Amino acid sequence: MEATDNLQEYEGSVYYIKTNFMVGMRWYHIFAFLWITQFVLACQDITIAGAVAQWFFTRNKKKDLGWPILTSMKRMYRYHLGSIALGSLIIAIVKLVRYMLKSLEKRLNRNGNQCCACLLKCCRCCLWCFEKFIKFLNKNAYIEIAIYGYGFCKAAQKAFTLLVSNVLRVAAINSVGTFVLFLIKMSIVGLTVLIGFYMFKDRTDLNYFFVPLIIAAIFSYFIAHCFISVFEMTIDTLFLCFCEDCERNDGIAKPYFMSKGLMKFVENSRKAMEALEEREKIEKNNNNNNNNNGQSWATTVQPVGAGNPNAPPLSPAVRGLTPLQPAYPPTSVPPSPAHYLSPNT
């Protein structure tokens, strides 16, 4: 009912005439729908990224991890709604322009203006590519926001710089990861169709059993996409956390936060593994002595000889090791998983 305010009667019939105001309101509601959907998706991305980043930058995950999902949601609602609104607004505007060009293209096709319609189709193709790039950049910007608490513009700049400096890793992760996740989706859809086929093949009351199978395949794909998108965001967050860890730490004087499995992919993996084993030995000896003396350290790794004269000396590769920050979150700084990093990083 776009034109209920402008009724005209012609030869005994009543016609609804579209006014410019009602047409504009239609586009307004389309834009609002696009913005809200992108806003909700961005809230999901930042919540997942914050939880994964908090897990990544926590050394003692058994004691200091806490409730990462609830903590990430709290940070998102308290600090990052403006950044989410800005990022989702950009994507909504690009989508709206694409839909407007599509509507204009249909009008030109009806009028027989094929040349202008072809130009508009090229513009829509360029906008589609631009939209994909903006979505990719926004997702990584949300990860930087979840890690450091940056504003949207600074987070996008930081994410772009980090991705450019690790372009080969980005290409490998995106190509292999996207293909594997797509195979998982197709496996879920295929399994759903196969189960449905064996359920419906003996039904005599169904003349065309492939119709419910098609509907089940469509719904299973969308449900699988919703669940797999969580894993996709987790992979992207782990990748950026890995890149940040490689940039800020060297694994020797500044210990990595990554696991031993990820250390295999860094340049100085052998030295980092040796330094990690050395730290684990020292930490084990410190814990044993602390249990005997009834004392406890405030940090995970302690300087050499601090209250423990019997501790073995550090090797030359790990001399100058700085103590780690206390457990998250420190009360004197804004909450962000980045504050797990040592002060000298």
C-alpha cells in the first residue's frame, strides 16, 4: 500500500497512484533494513573476535580466562557500538546504491535503452567488488577493535597495514580456509538430502518427493552457513592475533602468546621453541619452590633469581626476559585483550 494517500477514480475504478514521498519511504525502509542487518552481524563478529582474542592472549587459560564471551559482549555494548554503527553504515550505503542501480537498469531495459543499461550493469559489478572488499576490511577492522579497542577508522587502517604486510599468509589462509568451509557446508547439505531421500522414497502419498528435498537442502545450507560463519570468524581472528603476536614479540626476549603448533610457522621457530622450553622449566621449578615455601608469584614468568636462588640460570637466548602483565583485566586501563601484552611490546 505505497500510495494510499493519493487515490484516483477512473471509469468506476479506484487506482492507487505512487507519490514521490511514498517511493522515497520505500527506499528509506530498505536502507533501514540493510543497516540493521549489517549492524547485528557486526555485533556478532566483534563478540566472537573479542572472545577468541581474549583466549589467545591469555597465558594461563585455566585460571585467568574467566568468561570470554560474556566479557566480550560487555566490551562490545559499552565501548564499540559507535564503531559497529559506522562500519555497518558503509556497507548498507554501498548495498543501497547497488539496489538503486538495479532498479534504474530495469527501467532502462523496459524503455529499450540497452546502452545505458549495460553501463549500469558494469557499475553494479564494480560496486559488488567494492562491497566485497569493504566487507573483508570491515571484518578485520572489527577484529582489531576487539583486540585493542581502537576506533573504526584506526582499526581499519591497522588491519589493512597488517594484511598487506602478511599478504602471502592472507592468500593461503583465505583460499584454503574458504574451500574447506565450503566443503563442510556442501557435506552438510548432501547428508541432509541423502537422509531425506531415504525417508521419502517409500512414501506413496508424495508424487514429487524431490520438492521437499530441495526445500530441505536450501534450509540446511542457510543453517550450515550460520554455524560455519562462527568458525570462519574464529579462523580470521586467530590469524590476525598470530600476526600481531609475530610483530610484537620475538619468542626469545619477548615470549610468544601462540601455541607450540603455531610457533612452527614463524621464522625463528627453533629458537622460540628452545626459549619456551627453558621458560617452562624455570616456571616449573618456581612453582615447586613456591609450594614448598608457601609463596605465590603475581605473574606467570619471573625474573632470574627473584626470591629463588636455586633456580637454574637462563640460557643466553632468553636473557632479558620481562615479567608478564597480571591477569586480565587490569583496573587502571580500558578493558581490551591487548592489555595481556607485556608493557615493553
